[in-house]
Amino acid sequence: MLFSPMTLGELELPNRLVMAPLTRVRSGNEGIPGPLVVEHYRQRASLGLIVSEGTYPSHAGRGFPGQPGLVTDEQLAGWANVTAAVHAEGGRIFAQVMHAGRVTHQDTTGGYEVVAPSAIAIDGETRTYEGKQAFPVPHALTTEELPGIVEEFVTASRKAVEAGFDGVELHSANGYLLHEFLTPAANQRDDVYGGSPENRARFVIEVTRAVVDAIGADRVGIRISPEHNVQGALELDAADVQATYANLVGALAPLKLAYLSILHKDPASELVRDLRARFNGTFLVNTGFGIVTTRDEATALVADGHADAVVVGRPAIANPDLVRRWREGLPVNEANPATFYTDGAEGYTDYPAYQN
């Protein structure tokens, strides 16, 4: 079943392997995807769906050096070259729209103020253009400022479609801005966007509805990572996690999004099964953040009914022809972590396809 076709939004996917949004920092200081980025995505067009690396919707939302954006005309022109190349190979590609929130620094955003739900800094350091620096205390967004953030997501999503993307994935995972509103570790607001699980889910719901209104539900997916506990987004109270994500997914279900993508180490857990039932739509699962996803695991996730499609990262990095290798049981290349976040073609476009 892993290699059988499926419907996702208005797209027909030839298989159920989805390329995870993978930070690769190859877009330079200006965040413009160049020919190397075009080639990277083109090579992987046989995957059922490609989800791009996280792309920032505003300068303040930029999380790290080398990250591409969806802000300037030059960035959009670069992405148009990417999407054209993927489509020419028969592929499909969504843009992941990612506002970093407090997971950044002014030396990365170009001086733009770092923002978050509350003025709580992450304990740790971030890589900037000036070297590693401590995470700053972010500006707590006021209630009056939030519509402007919603509009950033809407504008970026519209621009993504104009640049040829088949849709967008809203990044509400891994501790970035949308996820920050969900977790009490980052959200200690006392207005309608903080406190109760229902209130903490409110902003993500508002952003998603606004993007759906702008580009259509068939073009919108969302990614969540409950209990992942990275980048200060701690979710340690199981009852609170259940209530928060039940509120979120329950409100998203009527929108009929293209998909819900969940990053969780245990797709058979009661939490994940409950969220899938509440969503009642196309459900993508990614278990490979800590341990690399294998062919056998991916096959079982679909065969056992835990997912409609499986999101894979490192196997897609190292194998541009992953679909063929897994379908035919061929040997696979191993990814080199030392080249994940470097410059140039090494470890990016030089992984070979299988040679007969």
C-alpha cells in the first residue's frame, strides 16, 4: 500500500511517501533559493509529495542563517524555478510556512524584533550570522498585533501559490511561533489567547482559517508535534496536551484541510489515534525525528492503518530516488549529518541515484 496512489486535497499522489520539511540552509544571506536548491528538489520529485524546508513569512520570522523566505520578489522568483522544475518531473510540492517566533535572534532577522506569545526566553543558544548567541527575551505580542501576524501567514501563503506551489503546510510544530501559542511553557498570556487549552489553541485556529479563506482548504495542510519537547516547547502534562490538541484538531476538522501531519514517536498511542479520529481526514505520520524511518516501518504504518502516508526525512536526503529503492528493495545511501547544515552541493545534490 505504501506505493499505491492516494488523494490529498485536489492532488493525486502516485505513492504515499512524503518528503519531510528539512532545514538545509542553502539559500544564502538573502534567503533566495538558487540553482542548487532547484536541483535538490527536482531530484526528489518522484516522492508522492515534497514539503519544502521551513520558509519565513516575514523578516521577523526568520529563524536561522541560510533559510529561504516568501517575502521578496527575488525569493519568489527563486521558488518559481523550484516549483517549475519539480512539476516538469511530474512532482508535487507544498511550501512549509514557518514563523520562528522566539527561536531566533535579532542578528538573524536583520534587526527585526523577536516576537512570541509571552516574554519568555528559551534557555540555550542559537546560530546567527554573528556566531552562536543566547536566545533573547522576545517581545510579547499584544492582542492588537496578532492580526498583523495572521496577515503575514496569509500573504506568504498567497505568494507561495503564485510562485507555483501546490499548497502550503502551516508549521505549528517543533517550538516555533504557532506551537509557542499551544504550549504553556511559552504561552503565559492572560487574554483570550492564553490560559486554558481552548484559549491557547485559538491563535493557530485563526491563522489556519484565514489561510484557508485566502487560498482554499484543498491547498492547506498543518503540521503538529505534541509531546515532542524541543526548543523550549515543553508539553509534559498529558491531560493538558490531550485537551489542547483535541481543541485544536476539533476546530480544524470542519475546515476539510488537505491534511494533518503529526510528528510523534508513537503513532499507535492513544493521543495520536484520538487526534486522527477527530480530524477524520488525510493523516500523515512522521516518527523519524529521533530514529531514522525504515522501509519496513513506513510500510507497516500504512498497512496497519496508522497513517494515509508517511513523512520521511533522512532517507529522502540521502536517496533522491527513494521511492524506487524502497519499492524494489534496493540498497540505500546513508545520510551524512555533517553536511546537513553546510553550504554547497556536498551532502545536498551529490547523493547518487541507484545504478543498475
